[in-house]
Amino acid sequence: MDYNGFKYKSNGKKNGVCYYVCSSPNMVCKGSLKRTNDGTVIECKRHIHDAYVDVDDRLKYNFRQHLLERSTSETTNLRNIYDEEAIRTPDAARVYSWPTAESSMRKARAKNTPVLPATLRGLGETLDENRQKYKCGNHQFYQEWIFDDQGKCHLMFGCPELVNIVVSSGGTELHADGTFKVVPSRPKCRQLFIIHLIIQNHSIPICYVLMESKTQEAYTKVLNRFKVIFQNVQPSVIMTDYERGLRNAFAITYPEAELVSCYFHYVQSLWKNIKKMQLTAYLRHNEHGKMCLKMMMVLALLPANEIEDGFQDIKDYALVNDVNMARFFTYFSSFWLVQIGPQVFSVYGKPRRTNNNIESFHNKLKDKFQVSHPNLWTVLGHLQNLSQSQHVVINQFNRGLQITRSVKFKYIINSRRIKMCTEKLTLGIITRKEFLLQCSYTVNGYLEREANWARFIENDDNAIEENLPMQLLNNNAIPLIRDNPESDNEDRPNFAEDGPLFDNDNAIEENLPMQLLNNNAIPLIRDNPESDNEDRPNFAEDGPLFDNGKYKIIYF
């Protein structure tokens, strides 16, 4: 205790009165005081020394108290807390090091953390007794615990008000996936299963389920209870990965919804099997083999009834070019064509082909917790805060604010390429094999990143940038980027860095290539006064993709 510049230590308590004696170091002092029940401090004996203020002690005391407060109230890694405060108050950190502070910080955090239940059922019983502990606004965030027939327990969390708002805003597209990365270290869980609804091209997490099992029966039980609790959720489209139990459970629970699989998981699975079969080195030095793989990856962009024929086109291409990928072709045929089925993994004509929004959400969760398996109470507290924050996001939507960054140009380019090729295939302008060859460029970035093939490219002039829009231009057109000396290199889109797909068909289409042109360049078609009006193509009658012998039409 500090009082009037003197330090005191406790000397006992009697009849509600606390007694203190001088604790100054390096001397014996009989100075003392007492504090009564009402907080009044009375000095009893005088000190034999003057009052003093030890600057280092004061800095150390305040620094330590701040560290303990943050350790108790936050879930941030303790070392990160210390480092942040040390940067803010370096003078205090000079007299109070991390090894000295660590023990006190850990004890403070442990003292304020409830005992962990041994099982999810124990957690459910605890939450049933204290339902007010986790709320989202005025509504219960914790819903219930669910038992399946195998005796496995699952706990469901979600805000009914948030669900109602999202559904009333037009949320009918549902995405679902699970993650093991952020499940609590105790009690034992198989995964955190998360359900999202899409509104205004933005993903809103609405339900979180801690699950002890990942069987079809477990998913069915959970989804049945989800359907009962959130009755107004009536999805028209459901996107998942290729987990069979999860897909079957959704088909049983929502038979009227269209089930769609994630294109990215398809591409990722093919690449994982290429590595498993140790074909990466072979493909790195075999351009025809690499093209076979890329065409296999874009097979899912074909209509389901044309995928088997497309697969045969790829095998014929491999045979003609002496590509030895028989083992990989056998795997694809037996697994994707027979077990999964083209009607499941085809994303032909789908406006949204991936659930990368969920993968991104999982990564943000992991970054937030900063550890792979955080404390249970930390997880639940953060999920509660996430649910509350989504109300803010909805309000921002309603005010017309932009919530996320604009879609990157490279993603729009990939999406437009896929759409152009799809329309040309539908109109019969290109063959199925030509469709696969042209769409193969959309996975270049993913492969170069995953396989690190970019460093083996011998001539940058063959990189994808020059081939992307130029193949559709008239021979006399101004090059978009590479051959324009006044073009700013810093503004070039980097098509080789990021992954395959990843589309946003709601992006602005008008004038997309024009923004890449130098200001002095001749407009491609529409605004060129020297162009003969009689020879201009009729966009309204002929559609966006055709060649009339004089013009190569660009449609982005």
C-alpha cells in the first residue's frame, strides 16, 4: 500500500480495521497506519525517514498492473501483450522483463478462466444452467446440444435475429464447411461446422456447431435441428465441398435445394493427387503434360453431359503428344467420373463456383486466435462477438456502404475468360477441345504458385499476360499492355500470382479492357470515328461473341 509517499505492508486485521507498517527497504522504521471500515486512513507512528518516490518502482508497478489487466480481459498471446506494452512504455520494460512478468500474467489469466468441462455434453449442461452467459443482443446465442444415435454430442450456436435479418435481405444461397484448425483444445471436438448465407455477394456466418463426429448421421441430426430452430432459412442453392456425408445430409434435409460443389476443392484435389503420384517433376519439364493437367482442371467448367467426352479429348491429346499420365487418368476415371459423378462436380453456368469465402473466414479465425487449438472460453467469446459484429455489417449494407474491398482485376479477368469461352461453346463457335485449351489459362496462376513453376519459365514474353485479351483482338488493334511503351508497369495486373477461378459475375463489365489502354490509344471499336458504321457489328442482334471477318469482338 502507498500513502503520502511511504510504502506499507499489511500487519493484520482486527474488528474490521486494517493495520499497516512501513515496508521501506534497507532500514528499520516503525512508521505505521490503520484503515477503518469506512476507508479512513489514520497515521499511528511517525517515520524515521523522509517520504520518497522511487521512479523505477512506480513505472514497474504501473507496467505490471497494465499487463495483468490485459492478461485477464483479453485472449491475445501473453508474449504479444508484453511486447506491445513494452513498445508503448520502454522505460518501464527496462526494469520489468518478460521472464519476470510471464508467471504473474499466466496466473492472472488462469485465475479468471472457468474450469473446462471434460466433454461437449458437460459443456452443454453448463450452458443450459447459465443461458444468459452467451447472448447476441437480446437473443440467445447458445441454442442447444444435440445427441446422435452413436452417442456423439454437438453444440449449436446462432442468433435468431441475425438469421431473420439475413433471410429477409434475400439470403437464399447457403455455404457450409467445417474446420479443425480452431476447435478448442478441450473438450475434444472433431470440427467447428459453420453455415453461411450470401447477401449482396457477401458471406454472413449465421450458425456455428461444435461437433464430436463427422458422419452422415451426425450431419443429418444437426441439420434437422437447424431447420427446426431457424425455420425461415429456405436455401435455393447449397454449396459444400465433396464430403459425401455432408452432401447427403443436405440432400435429405433440404431436398428442394440445388446442391453445388466447390470448384476450388476440385482443382485442389487434382493437384494433391499429382503430388501424391510424384508427377510434379515430370510435368514441370513437359509442356504437353502440363497442358493435360490444366485441361483436366477445367473439365468441371463443361456441362455435366460433356465431361466424359472432354476427358476422352484430353486422353487423345496425351496420346498424340506422347504424354504418360495413365495412372492419373485411371484415378480420375474411377474417382471423379464413377464415384463422384460429373453431375456433382460440374460448375457449368454457375454464377459462383467456389466457397473461398468460407476458407477465408477460417483463416481469419485462426489469425484471431493465433494458436491452432485455443481455449474453449476464448473460442465461444469470439464467436459471440463475431455474431454481434454481423449486425453492424448488415446495417452498413442497408446504408449502401461497401463492406469489402473491390474484386481484384485478375479475378474478373479469369471470370470473363470463362464466361466468354462458355458462350462461344454454346454458340458452336469453338469445339469442346478448344474450350478446354482456352480455359486452361485460368488455372495458370494456381499451378505456378503451388508448383513454383514460374521460376522455370525461360522467356517472359510467353507469360499469360500477353495472351489473355490479345487473342480476341483484330490484328491491327493497339496492344493492351505489353507493347505499349507508355504503359505503367506498376499498374499491370499480375495474372500469375493467384489461384484459378475466382470469379465475380456481378462485377462491372462495361469498358473493362479500356482502362488498360494508354490515354492516347485508339479505342478498340465503339468510339473510333474512323470505323465504318455500316461494318460495325450489331451487338443487340448478333450477341457478344462472333467474328464477322473484319472484327474480333471483345466482351468482358
